[in-house]
Amino acid sequence: SISGTEQFIEAVREKQLQGALVYPVVTPRFALCCTGESMRSLGNIANDKSIHVQTHLSENHDEVKRAEELFP
């Protein structure tokens, strides 16, 4: 999925060069279902390429508590 994310970012950036008003965003589908390795890799991509990150992080109280435990 990491290489697919990188390919997606490059494809969107190609569209930007052609005048499209779109921006790539790193989107782990649901933070609590991602491994630490995948979250670090996606974070590195976002930092290296200066793009935003969005995810479903905390949709209820139990998820908020668990997300805080996993991602302090």
C-alpha cells in the first residue's frame, strides 16, 4: 500500500501540472487498524512530500481512548 500511495501522489501531482485543482492527501483508512510501521511510513511520505494527512481517528469515546494509547 505504501508504493501505491506514492504512485497516487505522483499521479495527482501530474494532474496539478495540467491545471487540475486537486491535491494528494495521505489517508490511512482507520488509524486503529494500521500497523505502527504503516503509520510511520505514511507519516514519512507526508513529511517528505509536504502533504496533508487525514484519517478516521476517533469516532466514539472508546476509539478516542484507544487512539490516545496507541498514538500519544
